[in-house]
Amino acid sequence: MGLELKHLLYPEALNPGEVVSMIQATLDDATANRDVWDDPRFDWANFIYRICLEYGINPAWPLISLQREQSLLSKPGTPRAFQFANGVVGQDAPGTANNLWSGLPNQIFLSVRSMAWSLNVGPAAAFGCRPGLYPTWRRWGQSQSVILYDLQTHKPQEPAYLCAVPEDYGQLLFTPHLEVIPENANILASNVKRFL
């Protein structure tokens, strides 16, 4: 079983202080990169809370992404790991990384924004007024199919995978491998359990 929609949409029933406390407690539980998560110059809990609130996405999502993509909650990260911390890099193929998206704050922001667009949370106007700021993929409701990629060859698989629920659509657009569905659920249960 994978993530449920409640694990991806902002937890409206909680007050802001509770949400920030849950994010901070998750970062406090991290067994690696304490120097980053505890750095007083960056208030990561408030930063993650604010972006998630504005885009309507549960803070569990960027925290899950930090662990899934670079294991930054459990293993020491290299400078490159922090550059692409949430896995927002471009196409699922070698040599397609977009360096304009690099850096920990950008990665957290873009992972939240990408999921919001994919789940069709908020109007298109919320994603910017300049040309090129709208994501280029279809939102849930406009599409339900995702092109999956082979883990070894990074080549697209045919036919497209038809998602039955928006939570699978959002996760698979972000990381187009079926293996990500149970992997995200395992990370939620082990590293981001406060958001269960």
C-alpha cells in the first residue's frame, strides 16, 4: 500500500504550530546531517511549513523526498547530494540535470510546487505569471497516465501506466518507477512517521 491523499495534501485540521513542530521533530529524528538540520541560520521547519501551506501540500512530501532521493535523513550527504536533495533534476535520463534547480532550498520548493501542480491543487495562476514558469506536464484530471521508465536503462516503457488515484499519479510523475509507491510508504512509516 502506498501513500494516501491525506499524506500529500496539506493537513488543514492542524494549527501552524503543530505542523512546524511535526516538521522539526522529524528533522530532530534525522540520524545524519545534523549540522544542516540544526543550523540556526536556516529555519528549515518554518521554511518547509510556509511552502507547503502556500501550495497546499503536506510537509511529509518534501521530507519523504529528501530521504528517498539522497537519504539525507539517515546518511551523511555529499555537496552533490544536497544540490539535488529532493530529486527535482529534469528528465529521468543521464545528462538531463537542470542546474538552475539545484540547491537545498530550491529542491524543497520545487518538490512541493511540482506535487501541487501534479495533484491539481490550486489554480494555474498560483504557479507564476511569467512565461515558462508553469510546469509542462498535465495535471490530475487532465490526465491519469504516466510514462514509466526502466530503472536500469532509463528508457520509457510502453504502454503508459494508467493511475487509478491522484496520489499514485503525483508520486509517479515525480519519480516514474512503480517501485516508488511502496518505497515512499516505507519512508513515511520509518523516517517521517509523525505525518502518518
